[in-house]
Amino acid sequence: MEFFTFDAEYLEKLQLGDPSAEKHFVAYFSELIHLKLRSRLASREAVEDVRQETFTRVFLMLRKSDGLRDANRLGSFVNSVCNHVLQEHYRAQKKVGSSLEEEPETVYVDRNPSPLNLLESKDRARLVQQALAELPGRDRDLLRAILMEDRDKDAVCAEMGVSREYLRVLLHRAKQSFRSTYDRPPVPEEPVPRRETF
């Protein structure tokens, strides 16, 4: 996906309700929100409900006089609003699930940093790509197939020649490898010696 740098002019257009800015904003963040939600919600309808509610609240909050002031924080702002909506959705489903004798449609899959958290800035995206590149090929391919491409797990199992149970083990190990690589502090660059000029 193409990364976009938000500036004060763009934020002002959003706050004023500029249709073209809103259209771009929704298109840009929809992809990231889908990445975040599809591993956490069991149905497309639930994903779409949370996505729409997130944008509704974001636009309402942006238009308040004390709304967001820093365009660089748009990514984390959208992520934060989405988290709140998601938590409300979980609570609502839990109430429904306890009053009816059936499972709620949402399931907790992973409480670790979401793709939206990891991709909210160009710098983080670069670090994610670097961390993925350092992983063994199988781990990298598995993470891309399951988490980024949302491929059918049975198809991935058939490709890799493993059972669903073992796939879960491999996925857990791949996530652990990614986390340890991603969380490793960057190696500081050697300073370039300055040449004196006379």
C-alpha cells in the first residue's frame, strides 16, 4: 500500500468536511482498519459495523473545537478510536452472549500490536519490512499468508503439509520471532568522520 504523509492543510480540510479529503481519508484508513479487525471479528458484518462507527466518531471528534491539532497523530488517533469502538463491540456481544445461549460473534485472537499500530507511520512500516526480511523464509511466508493476505488456513496447511494444530504452533513461533526481531533496538550508525577544510 502507498503511505501518505498528512499535513496541517489536509487536517484542516478534514475538520471543515471537505468531501475529497474525507473520501481519500476513508479509502486510506479502511485498508488498515480491515487488517486490524479481520483477525479479531468473526464476521464481515461486524468488521463493517466497527469500521463505519470508527469513521463516524473520528469525523465528529475532528470537527470539535478541541479536536486533534497535530496532523502527524492522525494514524494513532484513528487507531485509538477504533480500539474504543472494538471494546464496546466486545462488551455488547458479551452481554448478548450471556443472555442467549450461543457464542458471541467476536473472538479474541491476538492482543499483541495490530497491523494498524505497526503501519501507522512510514518509519514503522520500514521497520516491519526489515523485521520480516530477517525472518526465516517459512516464518515470513506464514505471517504474510495468514495475517496480511488473510488466506484460508486449510489451504495454507495443504501447501505446507501440516495439520491445523501444527499450523497454530508454527504461527505462534513465527509471531514470537517477528516480535523479538521487531523489538530489538536498532544498531546505531557509525558516525562519518568529518574532513577539515582549509
